[in-house]
Amino acid sequence: MASSSALLLGVSFLVLGLCCCRVQGGDDGDDGGNGAVVAIYSLGDSITDTGNLVKEAPPGMFETIKHFPYGVTLGTPTGRCSDGLLMIDYLAQDLGLPFLNPYLGKNKSFDHGVNFAVAGATAVDPGDQFNITVPMPFASNSLKVQLRWFKDFMKSSFGTDEGIDQCTLLLIQVRSEAARPLCYIQAQSIPVCGVIAEIRKRLQKSLVLVGEIGGNDYNYEFFGNKPMTEVEKLIPGVVKTIIDAAKEVLDMGASRVIIPGNFPIGCVPGYLAMNARSSEPADYTKAGCLRELNRFAAKHNSQLQRAVAELQKSRPGASVAYADYFNSFLTILHNATSFGFDPASTRKACCGAGSGEFNFEWQRMCGAAGTTTCAEPSEYLSWDGIHMTQAAYRAMSRLIYHGKYLEPQILSFPEKYGQT
């Protein structure tokens, strides 16, 4: 006789895969039947945040992103941690969709997706991660919190917060009666199962980004002067958290999920400035990046890639891809001139304290009193020593979503929108 847990698992798959799929009738046809992406839902941190952090008005180092020079290339500060657009913006444009509005924005349209990413967010919830020693108030909007926002948004968008639980309980009851056919289950599921059906139908025509996230879990430890060997112990937990979130999104009905890796952080001006005391040539690559930090990022990415590969195998009906931020960034760095960047400025922040070879000081970050901004942000890779310029994000978006750094390539772009 099947155990109650096995029965519940079987019913859960029935709920997600069978009973609710056709409760509300046929496809609404808004994707033209060609598999086009009609909406993007994004979870992540400052690499993707289009304005959530500034809605919470936190004190601290990111207060300056509310004001110029942030957004200077766009002509207005938007809450993006850059002089202009981010990769998520270029991806939306290329898919023929509007820019994603932040979830915490008021009176915004979410017809074509929502951005749940928050600058400073961690993958592992601070309440579950006892090793984080540096207090960061905006780190509370972890991946777990963003995933809850995502679920709440999807449920509220389709009329009820209780439909999913009611549907599950009802199906457990009727499924236990072996003589009941599937059509009876479907009939008894109306209208509560319609919530799941509509959510799944929407997500099957959408794209979900789970990340980039996890970098701040490590950053806060590095800022607390933890040794590399201690920080490396966090990698399995961070990777598991990201993959578990992706599994939940897939269970809700998502058919296309992208999971990005981390940047080569040893090439980022902020990290270079923090470790400037190292004068040993062997500590640096030919491009001037810190080997140890790049090795660390590569370890995170390697474990994440293996986990993504396992996820791909376990979900053959879905399209799950790994976005290689690490090697796409290095491609630009090693070929700066051909991408339109100034080779002499690849390790320097455009906006910063105006001192030192990296133009970066943790005590005076971009936008603070006494900082200056370069005349041509488009010639720089780094905007503020931590985040990239609009031009760099645009170049990375091309390499990833239109090149070889999305593994596998799961997107097709409408010809009329092309490549921005």
C-alpha cells in the first residue's frame, strides 16, 4: 500500500501536470502559437534590479543610486546600479517586450513581467546563514523572499490566495477514491484549480531568470575579512539554494529558466582596490585580475553548472540554461578594443573617488561627496567599481543571449526586434 507521503507526491504531480491544465479551456493565443516569450520574471541582485532597492529607501552605501550620476546615460536615475541600462533591459528589448518594472513600484504595469531582484540581496536567507557577520539591512530581501513575492504575485494576479491549497486538498480527497476518473477530478476542481491552470499557462509562455545571485553571500564574508577557505564552505549551500528556487519555479509551470553564474570578481576594480596590498606578480593574471578571487568565482560556477546539468536531466520537458557571465566578461576584457572600450580603463571605475589606479574607495563610492565621473562611460567596463556600465552590459547581453554563452540556447528572438 502506498505511503501517505508517496500519495501526496503523486497528487502534487497530478495537480501540476494533469488536472488543472485544461480547466479554463484552450490557449488564449497571445503568443501567436510560435513559442514567443510574452513575459519575463526576474529574481536576483543589483545586476538585475531595476528599482526595487530604492523603493525601500535604505540607508547605507547604495543610497547614492537614487541620484545622479547614476542613470546619467539615460538622463535620469532609475534605481539601476549603472549609468544606464542593464542586461535584463537589453534582453527584454530583444524579445520585443517593455522594460521590467520593479515589483515594489507603485502603479506600474506588470503585463509583460515583473522584476523581483533587489540590489544587495543574498541567495541564502540571512536568517538561515549564520556565517554572515557584516550587517547589511538590504540583504533581507533574499532569494527566499523574492520567491515568495513571485508566488504571491502570481496567485493574486489570478484572483485568489487560497486556490492552490484548496485544489491540492480537493485532489487528495477525490484521488483517494480509485474509481474516480480524471474527468471527475477536473470537474470537481473548478474553480479552485483554475488558479493553477492560469498560472501554469502564463509561465509556459514566459521566461524566468533565477539570478545572477549568490555573489553577495560571499561579498559580505569577504568584507568581514573571512579567509578564502572559510568563504569557500558557503558555495554548496548557495548553489543548492539557487537550484531549489529554480525547481520551485519549474514546479509552478515555468518552461524556460535561465540560471546565470558569477563574474570573474578578481577583475572588478572594487575587489582589486580591496586587495591592492598584494604586490606579487604571480597573484595576477596577464589581464591584471586577481587569480585567487577568479579561482573562487570559477569554483562557484563549476558547482552551479553541474547542478544545472542535473536539473536539466531531471526536467526534460523544460528548457533550463546556464548563462556564462564569467567567460563572456573575460571575452570582452581580453578584446576590449574590438568591443569599443579603452584598454587602459578596463580595471578602473568610471565613477569614483578619483584616486589610485582603480578610481575606487570603499569610503567614497560613486555619487558621494568628492567623487567624479568620467566623460565617456561607454569606454569603461566598470561604472562604479562594483557594477558595469551600460555599454558593458550591452556587450555582455549580445555575447550571452545572441552568442555562445547561453548553454544551451533556449531563446529565439523576433526578427523585427533584432539585436540591440
